[in-house]
Amino acid sequence: MRIAYFDCASGISGDMTLGALVDAGVDLQAIQAGIDSLGLPSCRLTTAEVKRHGFRGCKVSVEHEPEKAHRHLHHITEKIDASTVLSLAQRELAKRIFTRLGEAEAKVHGSTLRKVHFHEVGAVDSIADIVGAAIGITLLNVDRIVCSPIPTGSGAIEIAHGRVNVPAPATAELLTGIPLAAASVQAELTTPTGAALMATLADEFGPLPAMTIRAIGVGAGDKDFKEQANLLRLFVGETTGELAGDQIWVLETNLDDISGELIGHCTALLLEAGALDVYTAAIQMKKNRPGVTLSVLCGGDGIARLEKIIFRETKTLGIRRWPVSRHKLERRPCVVETPWGTIEGKLATLGDGSISFSPEYESCRRVAQEHNVPLKDVYETAQRAYETTQRPAS
């Protein structure tokens, strides 16, 4: 599997992304040809090697004629759709990024996707950054994109709507649900464009995955900070093993003074709040008291939220936590048709390339209840439906 990993130690912006892509080997002329097809006024990309805090990086600049246009989303998507140079994948990806950005802007301004004005991100250079990144990513031809936790910076900045704290409102909206990293730099490290790119492109967030590195691209930001190098690193490589992997966290506490009903209620709340898994195990505690170990698996961005639930619902005095690495099979959704209707499931790719189908419990349970049939019969029928209609030929 071919992987791209974005190391956002100093945040991310559109021009930093372009610089990293070009430095990793993406053809600048191919990006330029795609941007030319949009009919923007005299828009030209230039590159230069620069130093940031003693390290080199590729700085991509967008040169264009002065303009005062404030475009709506449909103005931009119409230009993208009219391009005869951009591939279908490039057009669709660019529109997805702009739509994600438009939804964030509309929410923070209390407007609609149709009416919201793009100010800074509707300018020529921002359009070139986003469309150029969409072109570059497709030319990179990777199967999976992983991104590090993202620092936003600190302090305040001036935008079209006045002075705001970092992260800017649209940036914060775009990064909702994405793990952030602390940063003491008094500047905007992550722009709305950069946030929209990663919110749309990244399949997961976390540490550098196990991989064999084939190329490294380094994109430089405009400023040269005294605290750290203002650079975005892009690692392109291949997985070193048969299984994908990531890092998750284990939260655990021992309980000996709480009823089973309360533990069950807490378990349900934890799952609703985004825990990857919750389970219990019977244990023997001090003074020969029987007890329960409550264990929770979660991503790093869910630790604080889930610990709050555990403390509130169980009254425990302490929670242990530690990071663990896990291997997981690549999975994708699948549906099969049965005499009782559609049943959802998941396809998993095994290490030898073979495919395994697993029906989803909730989907099977719903069908079993609606048609008053045994649950085991629904599982068996769904499995046979996959075997006979969807299993790839060997």
C-alpha cells in the first residue's frame, strides 16, 4: 500500500502543501496546466529553495494580477467544472475541499452554502492552492493519507471580519474532531485552506505509520520563526507489513462499589461518545472483594471526553491510561441482498489478499425482528448472499 504522511509540526497552509508536493516529485508544470485551465487572471506558480530555521524547504508562490473579487462557492465550482484539463478525480476532489470549506464558513457566519462569501479563500492564490493541491494529491497516486496532530498557533490575527484569536473561526470549525497539537508560536500556523485540505484528504490522524520511505517533500511557509522551522514535511512510501497499523489509547479503572446497572449505563454512554470499544472483566480486589475492571479503547482525541464520563458515572478516584499500537485489516462497507431485504456488512482484506465478509450485527438484528426469524438464520443467509453474488473470482 502506498501512503502519504503529512508531518505538520508547524501547521499547514495551502502554499506549504504545494511546496511539499512539488518537492516530493509532483510535476509543477502539470499543476500549472490545471490552474491555467480555470481562466484565472495571469496566475503563475513559481518555486524557490529557502531556509527556515536552518533547514531547507521548497517555497511555492502564486503570482497573479491584483483583484478585489469576493467569490461565492458556485463561482469557483463552475470554473472547476468548465476545465477541460483537470481529470474527473481532480475536479471532484477540488470541489469536495471547497465544499468542506464553504460549509465551515457558512456555519460560523450563520449563512448558507449558496450565499456565503469566500473572502481570503476566494482569492486567486487560494483557489490555485486548493486546486493545485487536488492535482498534486491525485498525481501522487497514494492509497492512504495520514496526518499528524495539527498545531494551530496562538495569538490573534486580522481577517476580513476584523481581529480574531487563533485559530480563526473557520479553521476551528474545520478542525473539529481532529487531534490538535500544542504550539507556543505567536502566529497562525494553520490556515483555513490548510485545515480544509487535511479535513478532506486525511484518512486518519496519528504518528508516522510503519512504512518504507520512497520520497520526502518539504514545503516552506512564508515566515521564518525563531522558535522552530516553519516547514511541512510530506513522507511518501509503502507499508512495510501486510497489516495497517495505528496508535490508540487504553483507559482502565477498577470498580468494587458500583452496581452492574450503573456499569452498563456507563458502557453505553462511552460507546455513544465515540469509544472504539468498551469491555469489563471480573477481578478479585483487596480484602477479597469481587470487582470489575472497566476498559475503554479510544483515539487520542477522545481521552478527555471519555475520562469525564467515567469519573462522572462511576465515581472512581483514578483512571490508568497508556498508548498501544494495533494492527488492523483494511475494511470497507458492503451490502448484500437477501429475501428479507438489504443487509449491511464489512469486507476485510486479509494478509494474503483474500477477502472476508462479516454481516453487521445491528443490520441483522433489525431484519430478524422485522421478519420474526432467528438471528442465526439471518447471518447465514447474508453470508450465502455474499458468497453467491459478490465474492471476487479466485
